[in-house]
Amino acid sequence: MGLLRLDKFLADSGIGTRSQVKVLIKKGKVRVDDNVIMSTDYKIDTESQKVYVENIPVNYNEFVYFMLNKPAGCVTATTDKIDKTVLDYLNDVKIKGLFPVGRLDKDTEGLLLITNDGELSHNLLSPKKHVEKTYFVRTDIPITSEIIDGLETGVDIGDDKPTLPAKVTYANDNKFETYISITEGRFHQVKRMYKAFGAEVIYLKRISMGSLKLDDDLALGEFRALSDDEINRLKS
């Protein structure tokens, strides 16, 4: 990473806002190696120097990655004047520049990746990458094998071209619940695909995106940081 202003280092590490960390520095609460630093614009070498706030070491990560189990009723946006956003669930995370990767409809639940890594977001969402996203779908009518064949072939949903072929399997024996994997991200795509065969989607939940799978231990509205292994597999 190289040289970085001390106040930016602390703010990006989640210690507080830029103004809050400046107060900590001016109060003598911050140490670089063995030296108390009182200057907010002091530059540190992030690769060779160690920073402490009130004697607690601070680990710097330029990019952060969180998995949110999105509940229904909130919008996939950074801000909204009317509805609660997915970032409102991460209020305790004091890191600037966070955004959701892709979007889930307001009434859709499940896996949502939130990060400040624009390059990874671009790679996961790029149509050329064909990153697979899998959803659990509950419909108002049973999904027949003929409907599955149609979904897996590609569906005319009113766009310029049909959807790319999907992968569909039954989730249970009653045929009202299926799993569908797609590699595109068109507007309301899953709902429109099923609607093309007369089936109304009454519940939708994303359970995976690429190699990242929704943690079963996360309740709706809960989030956690991704493990190093999860991050490395997503990037590869």
C-alpha cells in the first residue's frame, strides 16, 4: 500500500470518521510503532509500521467485504428518502464507500455482498464473466418438467433477446419450490422468466453468487465479514 496519511488510515480502518480520528490523534491516543503521533497528516508506511489506538493494534484493510442476509422490505441502494436501505443494517460499520454488489428486489431476501471494492464488483456483475447466481423460488402453481425445459432453454421475457439458458432443479417433492441458477442480471429477471410460463413467484431468495454461499447461521438482517478463503475464491 505504501505511504498513507494517518487520519485516512484510521478512518478507512473503521476507527471513526475523519473528524473523529483527528480528535483521537490530537489527544495523543494514537501511536505509530513506539512514538505517539500528534499530527493528523503524518504519513505512515502501511507495510512496515504498526499503528495503535489506546495501545490496541489497528489492522488496515483497503477493501472490506460483508455478507448480508437481506430481508424483504428494504431497498438495495446506498441511500433512499423513503425506504430503509441494505446499508442501514451496517450502521455500526464506520467505513466510507460501501455499496451493494448488484441488486435484489425490495421483496426479495437472501445473499447480498456489500463492499468498497469496485473492481471485484465489476467482475462479478460483468455479463462477460457469466457469474452464476442461484435462487430459491416458490410459485403459486407447480412447476412442471415442461416449464423447467423452457427455463433451461431460454425465455422470451420481452427484451431484445431471450434469456440465457438457466439451470433448474426441484427443491422439494411438491414442485411448488425450485432452485434456479442464472448468469444474467436483468430487471426482475427470475420473476419474469417464471411469469412467461404462467407461474407467479410468491417468494424469492438468493442463496449463492459465484462461489459465495449464504451463511445459514445469518438471520434476516444480520451480516458478517467474509473469511479470507471466501474472498480469495470470489476473486479467483
